[in-house]
Amino acid sequence: MIHSIELIDFLAHHNTKLDFSADATVFVGQNGAGKSSIIDAITFSLFGTHMRKNNKSLIRRGANKSLVKVDFSANGKNYRTVRQVDAKGTLTAQFLEKNGEEFIPIAEGERKQFGESMTEEVEKVLGINFEKLKIASIVQQGELNAIIKAKPKEFKELLNTIIGIDRLDIAVQTMKEVVKEFRKSIQDKHGFDDTQIESLENKMNEFEKEITDSRPKMKKLDEEKKVRESDIVKIEQEIEKDSTKEIQLRELENQKEELVSYAKDTIKKIQREVMEEERKVNECKGCFSIVNKKEELKKEISKLDKELRIITKELDDSEKKKIRFEEQEEFAHRLELKDGKCPVCDSKVDHLNPLFQKEHLEEEIKNLEKKILENQEKQIELENLIEEKNGELREAENADIKLKTHNISTEIELEKIAETIKEKIKKIKDIPITINTGQLLEASAIDSHAKMKYEKILQIEKDTSGFNQEEFLAKKRNLTENRDRLRQIDQEFGAISNRIENAEQQLEKNKTVLDELDKVRKYVLELENMQKNVYSIDGPVAKSLRSWALEVISEKASEYLEKLNTKIQRISLSQKTRDVNITCYSRATMLELESLSGGEQVSIALSLRLGMAHLLGSSNLNFMILDEPTTHLDSERRKSLVGVLSQLANIRGDKSSMQFIIISHDAEIFEDSSVENIYKFESAVEGTIVNPL
């Protein structure tokens, strides 16, 4: 039963709170006033779903989020569901149970991957989901007859939910889980369950065959082992006699390799020394002649620097003097005589001082410009010459650095290095660059150490003369092969022995398991028979329950239909293997649903829904929403419908009492009814306005 609902910025509602009566609550108003929004608000808050396009469409225009809060009771407890959606489509949800005066959260969110689902918890409390609620208890506008248009199979599934038969599926699943867990425990304990008895028997036959096939193999391996052990003793005695010479031969090979390696390293060392000394000679050759000019270059550079400073000073003085003359020239231009008179005092003047004569100053400036040009050219010439001499000086200094780096102070020292290079080249000239063990004599000529190692090699060759290395190595290979095979025989023998022992143990163990699995199979068969005959949704128990429910619904629907005053006096619901069929009777005549008028079909649909509501009286879901239920009904049937609803609403204190939520634009049909809780909905710019009537 729903007690109250609160809508904040939900569809057309800005801030609406409604209290519901325990019997019937009626919403009246023009189309578009926001009456049907209450249905979407209830289903959205309870199950997170609705009839609109998407969650964002629930938000009132101009708002950034929408919230719905529903308070309801079920099983004698009070609950609250709160859901909110924002403009980004983000959902928040909370399911609370009332404890005293406070609501305690029991589920939040819809993160099913983390085992969190508020909707699942609500479904557990109500015992129904949104889809089944929509068919059984929500009659949408213009869809009152949806129940008679449902497919027979869908009608049967709805009926199963209403009378609780669908819970048999839970029992079946539980029993399947019990059997599954029981088989798993048997599987964990024995490695087999009752479905694998044949496989276990085949496995036992394989073990018996393995024992039979393995014993001759063990006997054959034992015989081969004795032969191999005898051969190993003989070969070991022969190898022991020749082992000393074999060690000397290994030493001989080591000495040869060491001599070759020493010779190669020594040659490479000499070659590196030659390359380094040649580089030193090439770098220092000609450095002495350059170094000897260093002091002379320094003097020349000093002399040129002095000349450059003198020229620079003269150039600077000339440029300053030119500037003064140019200033005086400007002044002389102003003092130029006009008709032999001074331009300042207008007195008669015979002649002016040369320093104030324009022609004299122009001549002086011309001479200075010529002198400045000559000095600039000489300055550039001196700077280029100094740069050239500095380059020669740097070259001499670099040559001096090279000589000091290589620690060479005289040309005689350089000549001695060149002679040393010739001696080293001559020393390695006759020795092959790619020397090998076949050129030991040539390698011994490098130095005394190489000669000593060569003499040692000759002595070892003399001591091991007549020893056949290939025969000795063949004996060792033979010994290794025999030992490897002997180890392999031991491994194969042990593996076969283990297999026989394991097979014998498994046979003994599996005989016990097989006896227990026979008992398990009988027990599981009994459980499966119980599941089939007692808990199956199409079994005898479920059929009996459906027959009773169909009889009750048929009886009650017929009573309601009689009150609606139609030509149909009786409705009969009957079940077949997988379907439930609806049959209508007018006295003794059976009528097809398709042949009835729209109003008659609505009357039948309403009667069936009310019959189901009667059956739902003891379930968790004890309310019904009717959205425009009078559509397609004439005025007489409308009054009959209101009368029936009023009669149902007046049943109080009965377990079968129902709560009705009725949405209609026909307010006048409730004027003479016993319904007291009526709200009027009106559209407004700021949102739907709701007032009690």
C-alpha cells in the first residue's frame, strides 16, 4: 500500500506531495495536467523504470535534476524509495526501512557488477517486478483491455506470479542447486559424481590393463640392466690405464692454444705500437721548422700592433677635426658678407678671418676626408696583416704543443722513433697475421717466452707418442652411453613400478567410490522425481494451484462483470499445457473476444483485473492504478464502474481489501460516490498545481 509520494522537478511537477487513502485516491483534471506522471513517478521510484523516452526526459524543463520519494508498506513494514536523476543522466537511488521514527538505508545504487541493486531488493519485498506489475496492477490510459490481448503464455506467466507459483521455479532452482552442490561435494571428495559412473568403470578397466601390460616391461628392463652394469665395469678398467696420457694430450692442446693466443696478442700489440709511433712521427714531422718562427712572429705582431694604434689615433683625431670644421662651416655660412657689410652689426668689413671663410673651411674639410680615407685603408691593411701573423703564430704554438705532448724535444729523438718502427715491422714481417696451431714454429720466433712454450709442446708430443686419442674418446663415449642408458632404465623401471602401484591403489579406492556412487545415483533420482512431480511449474501441484486460481478469478470476474450490466454473464479461465485461455458466455452461448465491442472488451478486462486484485488480497502487492478507466465506456457503464470501485474501496479491515489509485478527467462521475480522497490537477507555468477537492 502506498502512503505518500513526493515529486520535485519531475515532468510537469515542480514540488508536489500527495497523501494516499487506504481505500481509493482519485486524480482528476484535464489532459496534460500531470495526472499520469504519478504512474511514472511510482514505477521510477520503486523499480527505476517508466514509460518515458529516457531518464533525462523526466527532469522538468529549466531544472537540473529530478527526485521522487515514495513511502509504502508491505508485509507489515514501512519502506521508502528515493531516486534522483541529474541533467547528465547520473542516477542515485536509496531503499530505506522505517525503524521507529527514522528510516534506515538497506540498499543503495544499481551497481550490479558489485552485487549492489536497490531494484532487486524492492522486487524481493514486493514479490513482483516492473513488467509484471505493469500488466497486473497498472492500467495505462487506453490500455485497460491489455490483459485480454496478452498472449496465452504471457497470461499464464502472470497468473503464476499472482498466485505465487513462480516461486516454485525458485524451489526448482534451489533443488537444482542442492543437487549441483551435492554432486560437487561428491566430485570434490571422489573426483567423480553419479553422472560419471560409466567413466569411472572405464577408468578402472584402464588401470587393470595397465597393470597387465607393465609387468613384462619390468622384467625386460631388469635383464638389460644387468648386461649394462657388466659392460661398464670392463670399460672403466680400460679407460683407467690410458687416462694419464689423455690428460697430457689435453695439456698439449692447451699449450698449443696458449702459444697461438700469445703470438696473436703479441703481434697485435706490436702492430698497435707501430701505428701509434707512426702517428706520432707523422704529427711531429715539420713541427720544428714552424716552432722556430714563433718568437719572430711575436715581434712582427707587436710592431704591427704599434703601427695600428698610431693610425687609429690619427684617424680619430682627423674625424674630430673634421667635425669641428663642419660646425665652423655652418657658422661661416651665417657670417657670409652681403655687399661688404657684416650680417650681424651691418658695419662695413673688408675681409673675414680664414676660420670664418666658407671657401677656406671647405678646402680644409676636403683635405681631412682624403687623409681619413687613406688612414682607413691603411688600418684595414694592418688588421688583415695582424690576423694573418696571428694565424701563423697559432700554428707555431700548436706545433709546440704537439712536440710537448709526445715528449719530443729534438729532431734526433724523432729519428730514433722512426728507426724503432722499422725494427718492429721487420720483427713481425715473416709471421702470418692469421697464425694457427699448424704454424707454431713461426710463432715461437716472436720472443723468448714463445720459444719456451714451443719447446714444452715438443716434449709433451714426445711423451704421448703412440697414444690413440680417437680410441680413448670412443671408449669414454661408450661408457657415457652405458651410464646414461642405465639411469634411463632405473627411471623407466621406477616409473612403471609407480604406475603399477598407483593403479592398484586406484582400483581399490575406485571400488569403494563406485559403491558409494550407486547410492548417490539412487538418491539423486529420488530428488529429481520430487522436483518433477512436486516443484515443477507444470507439475501436478502447480496445475492444481492454477486451477484453483483460475476458478477464483473466473468467479470474481463474473461477479464484477454482472455489476457492469453487459450481455456477458460469465467469464471462464481454463489452462492447457502451456497456455491459459479466456472464454466468455452470454447465458449458454460462448462468445469470441474478437466479436465483442470495445466497451465490452474493456468491461471484461476490468473484471479480470479486479478478479486478480481479489486474488492478490493476501500478497505483498495490494494496490491497483487505473489511468482513465472510463475510456470506451458509455455513461451507464461509467457509473457502474464507479459503483464497483466504491464498493471495493469501502471494504476495510479485510485481508482482501485493495487500494485504488484512479486517474480520470471525468470528475463528475465521482460526485455521488463514496470516494473521499480526490485531488484536482491543473497546469501552470511554474508547474502542476494539485489541490484536494
